[in-house]
Amino acid sequence: MNRHTLTVASLCGLLLMLVFISYAVDVRVFTRIATTLCINVVMVVGLQSFMGNTGILSFAHIGFMGVGAYTSALLTIPAQMRGMALPDLYPFMEGLSASPILAIFLGGIVAAVVAAAVSYPLMRLSDAAAVITSFALLVVLHTVMLHWSEVTNGPRTLFGLPAITSLPLTAIVAAGAIAVALMFKESRLGILARATRDDETAARAMGINTPRVRWLAFILSALLAGIGGGLWGHFVGSFSPKAFYLKETFVILGMLVIGGPGTITGAVLGVFIVTAAFESLRTLEVVLNSAQIFSGQVVGFTEIVLAFSMIAVLALRPGGLVPTREIGDAIVGLIRKRKG
């Protein structure tokens, strides 16, 4: 078994263990947390495919999650509910329909197509300019979702999505996302993307088409984000554009930064660590508020701790908890050390 297979097997083993624990505990709250965690794995691994390989921070990732969620919703809301959920829907869209599973993946494809259409010029930028334009792209996507009432119901809540997202389904999709992201990382395209990250001038001098390489990585990232958005939409059943903006962006970025944007292992472990911390802190908030230790309600504790955790990681370990070596590399290293 080579190191790449070991990496995929180990990370998928974590997901499998999570599913087994959930069924063993058989607590509805834990199952919901585990399902959300698997969706976040898809999202964070998708962000790592672009950010980890190109070194460019992307704020637009959550916007493509929204594109996937709304596309999937448009294809799956039952006909009898469309008049209430989407009162201004275009007449030619009223007959659109697909099975929820197919709609989730079509949502990813639409997100990838949107990314391909709008992002190529942005891939010529680097450093601060690239970060600012990615944030501007998030604002554009959010504004479209907020005001395109015919398709998104505008700022109002869109409802009626069939709740088909289950823990086994999200775990399977998350495992697939891990495998795809690792394949991309170890492919020729992924190696070229990291070359542009490490020394853009030298990469250009060697003949690497930097905008094209980054563009393809961005499309893959958007594809996984759209699939994650479709899964999430069919999990919660209703949502509005505010679900795909700054708060969720901060959480997804925090997971990747803390875990380590340079590795798939870091991305997955970051999701597990931040999710565990979030749920523990939320429980602590409830306990503190119930005990009435403070005169007012304790709110925002989880976000503050996450922010300080990101600052601490960036200060002490800029590359995250797992900066460079995948778990498969570490396992192979241990085996060779014991044999030697």
C-alpha cells in the first residue's frame, strides 16, 4: 500500500469511525453534528484544493456553496410547493426537476461552470490583490442571491427541499472529496499549482501558464463547494442568502488555517478539531447561561475562541497543525524507521 492510498484510507477511516460511533450512541444531536462535520469536510477539502495548492486565500468559496444549494433546491422542491417557495419563478423553470442525489451533483457542476465563467481574469492576480478580488466575488455572489427573487426568493427564506441528506451519504461524499483532492494534489496540475505558489516568477520563466493552472484549481474547488452546498441544503431543508456569507466563510477558513492548508490531512483534522471545540464551547455557553453566573447572557463565546485560536496558530505554527506531510507519509516513515 503506497503513501497516497494510506492517506486516503486513514482519513476515510476517521469518517467511518464517526459513522459507527453515531450509530452506536444513537443520539439524534450527535448524528446531526456528525452529518454537519462531514459536509464541512467536503467544503474545507474543496477550499484546500485551491488555497493549499496555489497559496491564494479565497473568500468566494462559500458563495459557490450557495450556488450549489440554490441550484439543487430549484430542481427538487416539489411542484405543489413551488408556488409558495418561489412565487416569482420564471415560467420556463417551473418544469425543471431532478432526483435529489442528481440535483446535488448538478449543483456542484453549476457552481463549477459559474466559477469557470467569472474567475479566469482574477487568476492573473496574486497576493493582496487576489484576496481582495475573491472577497469582491463573494459580495457579488451574495448580492445576486439576495436580489434574484425569481430564482432564490430574494432575502426571504427558501423552503421545501426534501430532507434526503443522511450521515452515510455525507460520509461517502466526503470520502470521495478527500480522494479527488489528493489525486489533484499529486497530479501534474497540482504540482504545477504549487510551483506557482512557491515562486511565481520562476514558474512563469519555466513556461507554466499560471492563470490556467490556478483557474482549473479554482473550478475544482467550486465544484466541491457546490456539492457541499447541495448536501447542506437538503440537510437543513430551508435557508436564506445570509447562510452563505461572512460567518460561514470565517468558520470554514478557520478550520483550514488551524488544520493546515498545505495538506489534505490538515484540512480534515481541522474540521474535526474545530467542530469538537465549537460543540464543547456551545455546551459551556448553555451551562453558563443556565447557571446565571454573569448578569447578562454569554453570547459569541465560540466565535471569539475560534478567532484567538486562529491567531495563535498563525503566530506559533503558520503552516497549521499539519503543515507539509500527509498522514500516509508519516505512516510510511514510521514503518521504514522500525525496519531500519
